[in-house]
Amino acid sequence: LNMRLRALRKLEEMEIRREYQELSDERDDLIGLLDNEGRQWRVIGKQLEQLCAVYGPDTPLGKRRTTFEDAPETDDVDLAQAMIEREPITVVLSQKGWIRALKGHLDDVSHVTFKGDDRLHLAFKAETTDKIVVFATNGKFFTVPADRLPGGRGFGEPLRLIIDIEAGVDVVTAFVHAPERRLLVATTSGHGFVAKESDVVANTRKGKQVLNVKLPDEAKVCVPAVGDRVAVVGENRKLLVFSLDELPEMARGKGVRLQRYKDGGLSDIRCFTAADGLTWVDSSGRTWTVEDFAEWAGQRAQAGRLPPKGFPRSNSFGPVVFAKP
């Protein structure tokens, strides 16, 4: 038994010595490889040849199993929007910035109540799949998915809980987003420009700066840039009409002077088609139209003249209509 055990120990010792010698030789070989750059590249070449022999294009493992084909045509579908059930709503925004979405399209919102001394700022029809664009007095645009608006129960929620509107900043207007539409934006000092609505969409809560303003100047007006004429009325009750082509189209900036003021600033703007005449709505809800506006026609940055008889003392053309796309 002892002879057998000694024989086994001898065999184990021989195996260990052999393995030690192999590892020592491998170590010396690797050390020599690290000291010889030319040899390193030769080894890399041999390894690549071995890989090509196993995974080359003509080998069973390397042979292509698929073919190249043209991608099928697909419609550009917003999957997130496609998952939203489309329902009619009426968006109601108060003067203190509380917003809500009433079910259905309502023509009369006089029954809507507000918190404390708050009152209606604007209301418009929309769908739950729409994007709501909000324009603030700091010149920023914000985008809110209509399906995220609070329901019609109660007084709604402050808009500041949905988007990051800075303290002291108010909402100028809000409307349903129409990508193909153009907008005319202007400040209280009477500077403005035309912007593509597709360029004002904001992807974050912080909004997108489009109209550059510096206090005490503020963003005052945002109206659809339609037709071929622009009517501008100042707080000094001077009316000026000029061609829409005189205004530049920009993605961001201060813009150009629309009307010159000795006292006060911009009051309201309206774009219209010359053939249809200049239209406004008075305090009684009556619609007035002046087909011959040559007396007030001029060029951009002029002072203008007193408006025609019947023009509101508020120096406003009336509610702005953003035609739903």
C-alpha cells in the first residue's frame, strides 16, 4: 500500500512540474511578446486568419442568414397621441391663471364659476388629442397636452402647476396648436415679428423663449398672421394699417418696430385681408367693417391716425379667433 501511495505521489508531482513548466514557458513567451511590437502584429494577423477561417463569409458560421430589403412604408403616427381617446372639450382659463377642461364643446360658458374675485380670461373648443399653446408676458411659449388638463369639477388647477411660469408673469393668450399656422407676436413697446407656429412648440415645462423682452417691456399680443394686411392700434388711440410683408419671419428675437408712439404703447393688433376690409367688435357685440381703410394705410413704424367712427374706446379689435385646425 505504501508503494502504491508513493507511486501516486510521484505521478502527481510529475504532473505539477509539467504544468508549472508549461505556465513558465507561456509567461516567458508573453513577456517576450510585450517587448516586441513587430511580433505582436504578427500574432494579431494569425489570430485574424484563424477567426476568418471559422467565421468567414463562406463558412457555415459566418454565412449571411438574412438579405437586404427596402423598409416598408409607414405612416408617421404619434403612438403616445394614438393611445389617447379623442373627446371634445372646452378649455377655460381664468384671469388668475386657473385652467380646466369642460366636457363637450360649449358655446356659452357664462355659467362657469370662478374662485373668489377671479373671472374668465378666455375659453375655446379643443379635443383631448390636441396640444394647447400658451403665450406669456415674458415672451415664452409653453405647450400643454390637452389630455393632461384638470377636469371641469371645481375651479380647476393653477396653470403654474403644469408649466413653469415665473412669478409675476401672466398669460397673454392660449389656443389649440396648428403646425401650419403663422403667428404675429408683439410687445407693449410696439416691436414684433412673424413666427411659424411649428417653431414655438416647447418640449419642456420651462417653455421656449421666442419674443425677447426686457422689463418694463412685456409681450402684449399674439394673433394669427393671416391675410395681407396688419392693423395696429396704440394706447394713444392711433390706428395704422400696413402690409404684412413688411414684417420679418423669425424664430426668435425682438422684432421690428410696428408703430411709433410718443406716449403709451401698443394696445392691439389684427391681421386681415384687404379685400374683406378691416373688422372689429364693439362693446355691445356688434361687428363693424371698414372696406376703405386708405386713410389709415401707411408703412410700418409710422404713427397712424385716429380710428374711424364706432371704434371701441378700449382700443381693441375684439376677441382673437384662432381657427381650429
